[in-house]
Amino acid sequence: MDFIYILIMAFILDLVISDPSWIPHPVVMMGNTISFLEKKLRKSKNSPQLQKIKGGILVFIILGLSFLSSKLLIDFAAGLNYYFAYLFKLLLLSLCLALKGLIEAGLNVYKALAAEDLDLARSRVNMIVGRDCSQNNEADVIRAVLETLAENTSDGILAPAFYYLIGGVPLAVTYKAVNTMDSMLAYKNDKYLHFGYFAAKTDDIFNYIPARITALLMVIATFLLQYDFKAAFTFIFRDAAKHPSPNAGYPESAAAGALGLRFGGYNYYHGQKSFRAYIGEAKNDFKKNDILRLNKIIYLTSFLFLTIAFIISLLIV
């Protein structure tokens, strides 16, 4: 039972301390290592095929380093003291979770909108999304933050917890490495189209199951909160596949249905206008309080995941 208790306490620890500046964050170290390897491996003069191969080598190295280094550190800690190892695993797992950080990111935008400071809301959204929101109106700012909150309910919370349940802390750390590679390399532009190919595909594979679990749990949370759970369930099957990501559309569809909103539409990336297929239906207009409503769904979805994991662990034991 210690295994599931570590997960529960990691969630609590994340909510209490989140990502304290006095602890070196694994994602920062991963990012530095990825940047170092990219400089060594990526050459613009290489052919597309060679760029793919080198990108695949980078992915292989990062996956191996992430899993082995975290396992060796845990084994070393266990050799020193059982309780020290327990606390080390707890802390490392909590750093893989982003529940508090995700909620606060949404709240920061909400507070700016509540203060009627649209420029501040735009700048805060730009900190958490890949698109350019510097010219967005209020509705598009709200849409941007809701879409990223929904997607990252899987990427930032349930997916690392899911991989912890499968392979312990080392696999949760490995997942964070996959997610970090995707955010740094998986761009569909001339620079990364080929070099980031395997980083993008690896992220797609790792997120396939967690994204769908997240969507279904969001439907249950929507039901318990007395939001539109029927639309949330329907849109998962109707609209999720419209999303350019094979996974992000699932939690986004559930969130759109739950809130009675339509996601998608025009976005700007590096100055280029891009259209994303619509998800959901525009039963309601975008309002800043939708951020608070989605935060409730995120909290309850996380609680449901933990509850189910705890029940399964009781049955297994």
C-alpha cells in the first residue's frame, strides 16, 4: 500500500509546495540536456532522413537517461535509509505533477480579466500556450486558457500519475522527459519538422491512454458537478478526432461539452494565421467564470483518478 500512499501524498505535496525554487526541478535539467544534445546533433545541412535519425537518437538518449538516472538515485537513497528513499521518491514524484501550477495558471488569467486588464491577461496566457495571444479579444483569451487547462489535465497531472502506477517514479520521470521533448522539439516548421519527428511521435504514444482516461473521468466529474455531462460524453466521440493532436482533443472535447462552449477556430503561431477545427457547440458565450468552472472539473477529475487507483490497489493487495 506504500506505493499508492506515495502517489496520494505526492498530490498533496504538489498542492502545498508545488515547484519550490530551492529544489532543482527535473524538467529544467531535462531541458538543458535536450538543448545540449540538440546543438550536437541537429544540423540544417543534414538531409530530412538524417535529421529524423538524429532526432530519434536524441529521444533514445533522453528516455534512457531519465529512467536510469532516476532509478539509480532512488536505489542509492534506498541504500542509505528506507525513510530517506521514501521521502525522496515522494518529492520526485510531486515534482512530476502540475496540479497546483495548472490551477494557478488559470487563476492568474482569471484575476487579470476580473481586474479588466486584458493586456495582462494576454501576457499571462502567452506564458502557458504555444500560440500568440497578444492581439486576442477577451473571448479568445478565455478560449486559449480553457483549451490549455483541459489538455494539460492529462499531460501535467494524470499522465505522470498513470505512468507512476505502471512503472514507479522512474517511469513518471521518463514521461516528463517525453513531454519536455515534445514542448521543445515537436514543431511543424522548417527547423524541427524532421528533427522533432520522433519526439512528437513518442509523445503521441505515451499520451494515448492517459488522454482518454482523462476525458472519461472529466465526464464523471462533470456529472457530479451537475454540468452538461451528456454533451461532454457525446463530444468526445464526435469531435476529439478533429483535433490535430491524436490525444489533446479528448480532454478538450469533454471540457467544451461540459461548459457548453465551442473550442477551436483561428489562432496565430509565429505570425501565421492557423485554423483549428471546431470542437463542441457554442451554447454559451465565453465568460471568465468558465475558468473557475473548469478548475473545479480538474480538481474533481484528479480526485476521481486517485480514488479509483486506491480502490484498485486495495483489490490487488
